[in-house]
Amino acid sequence: MSTATQDGIQSPGEVSIEELILVANGKFIPLNDYLVELNIFESIFSNVMSGDILLSDSRNIVRFLPIIGEEYLIVKLQTPTLNSQIYKTFRVTSVEDRTIVRDQNTQLYKLKFISREAIVDSLSPLYSAFTGTVSTIVEKIFSENIEINRNLNYNLNETLSSSQDKTGLQVYSTTANKVKFVSPGWTPFECINWLARKAMPTTGKACNFLMWETSQQFYFGTIEDILDKGEVVGQYNYAATGVSRGTDDVAEKMALIQNIDVLNGLDHLSSLDNGYFASTLIAVDLIKKKRDIAKYDHAKEFFKYKHVVKNSALPLFSADTVLSNPESHIRVYPKHPGIHTNVSENYNEKMGEIYGNRLSNLLDLNTLKLNITIYGRTDIEAGRLMNIKFPDISPVASEDKTTEHLDNRYSGTYLITSLHHKINIVKHMISMEVIRDSIAPDNPNFKIDTLPEG
């Protein structure tokens, strides 16, 4: 992993805007002088990246180009000293929030943009038959229908050419089960998302497959594989308000969490209704008039999966005493055994093993969710892991001479589920959503009447 501790970066959040060019009607407009704020979003729950750029326009280019929402936006950003950069050509989709500031003789407006692959996807309905393992079909659909040249190059003679590098897809997890289906005019991403819901992993047990795009490439795989062997972007520290954060070291400043909000914790009532604790799938054979009932109990299955806590992971509910009823969440699914020649145990025959597994493992990601703000880096992606140190706010015993008092229950590794890059001409900040699907064991000897004196 790249590091921002080398000579060359002068202040935390420093960013080099190497290219920020709007391509409209054959004209190339560098936007550095117009930039107020650039926002780029990526999430493991979104197939593509999106964003918006707020411009201050005193030359009325929005009218004279004109800008109508069909333009290209070339973005190339880099944190000094890092090897990784955000370099991608987006497609502008709309012009919004146009406001005229009369006393300054200027106007503000926002250009919304999205990955060009999203446009390609919407223009490519599929009516084809597919057979094979899920991961193999996903690769085939992606390479034949979504993969394009990643960037458009702006040349000195003011011409536009396609780069040689293609949009990449990394299959993070291969699949064990085979499927056969005919796409009824679904787009490529719709097919891939449908396949993700039918996939069983070759290694591991969780069926929580997703497909998402980051600033670097596309990914397809299970969250369990990421939690087990994902790349850690670094160690970050949080100091509560009022605690001194004074340091002259840029690397230490980069590793400080600037703000933190607890978005949500486990909601037991909703978890009963949405099937998190337990669920039932009734598979109905419409030909033979038979049914199979598959009941899933997450309290019993939780410990069979790999989690963000590597050793002795505990759920954020009491596995021994949690109240649950598989019949509080029931779904019905049709199955047709042997309907496809040479494809034994097609996906619809395996849904009893997949449905509750996938549902509960994805809902694990809602049990502890934080929003944190850090100084920006161009090498951080959604789907990576990060280590966070939380201070222990309980009173410290007078005889305790240790210098680091950490909340060991909540300090540790978190999964980055989404990123919001917020960039202006001088500063890059990242607001990110991080989750923890499990916690470390607490102090088993803790008693409320033995709290240390402050």
C-alpha cells in the first residue's frame, strides 16, 4: 500500500488536480478556475461511481457551449507522493441547482455525472442464454457488454482519443454453483446483480456476493472474503473533542479522524421483521406439487463465517438468548428440479441454502455503522479495511500507568462500505461509512460496582 509519509506532501489533505476538463461540443474547458467543490461517490452497494461538481461561472459557459448534460468530464487527481491516482472519464447527466449571484456577476450550478459504464449498461439490454458458474458468466457479461476504454485523453492539439487501458474487473471470489438462464432484456448490471443473489462461494460459507466500482476498478466477490483477506489501508486514531491533537508530523495528522458519527446500531425490532435473526424460505415445485421448507437461524450459523474480528468474534446480539422466530420472515420461491439438461442443481434448487445465508450476512453490515471524516488520499477504495483506535472514556485507576487507554471492544478493523471524496482547489477530505459486523470479547471480569475511581 502506498504511503503519504514521504517528503513532498506539505499539509494533510493536499491534492494535485492534474486534469479537470469538461468536453462539450468539441471544446475542452479546464475547470480549475471554476471549481468550487468536486464530489465523487463510491460504494460496495453501487455498481458504478457517481458524483457532482459545483462550478462558479462568471463567463456563462453553461449557455455558450452550451452545457446540456451530455458532456464528458475528465478527472485526474493524485495525492502527492502516492502511486495511486483517481483517473477516470465520466459522463455528465444533468445541470442542476443553477443560481445567479447578481452582486458578484457570476452564477453557481452543479453538474451531475456518472461512470460511462452506466450509460453503456443502460443501452445494452441482453436477450441471451447463459450457462456456467456464476463467476464465469459475470466475467463474460462484463467483458462483452460493459468493458470499455477507461479514459478519454485530452491531447495538446485539442483532440480526443481513447486510452488503451480497459475498465478492469477483479473477481475477488469464485463461485461453486452452475446456473442456466435466459436474460429477458435485462441490462448487463441487472443480470450480474441477479446472478450475485444466486451465487455460492467456492471457498468460505457466506453467500454475500456484490459487484461494485471504485476509483481503481470493478470488483465482484463476497464480503466474507474481504473481511478474511482484504487489504488494510492503514491505522487511524480518534481523539474525542477537547483532547489535544497537536502534532507537527504530517503523517500523524493524516492518520487522525477529524469527525465521527454513529449512524446506527442494531435495531432488534426491525431485525425480527427483516429476517436478520432468522428466516424461512418455502421452495415450491409447481410441477410435482411439492414444497421444501428451509429454516435459517443466524444465531446458530454466525460463528461458521469469517468476520471483521479475526479471533473470537461476537455478534452484536446475544446468540444464546436473542428472541427470534423463523416464521416471522417467510418467502416463497418456485423451483423446477431437472428443468435444464446437463445442469444439475440449478440455482433455483439451491435457494434454500442461499436465501437466509445471504440475507443475514448482508444485514450483518447494519449492526454497527459509523461515518468518519479523514484527510483525503487517492489510494483508498470502498471494499478495503482500516484499523481504528478508539479511546476508552471510562475512568482510569490511579495506579494505571499505561499511556494508551483503548476501548478494546470497538477498536480494531472496520470495513469501508462507501466513500465520499470532497475536493476543492486546495484540500481533499473523505467522508466514509465504515462498518463492523462483530465485536471483540469484552472484559469478562467487569462489574459495575468495581469501576475504578477517577
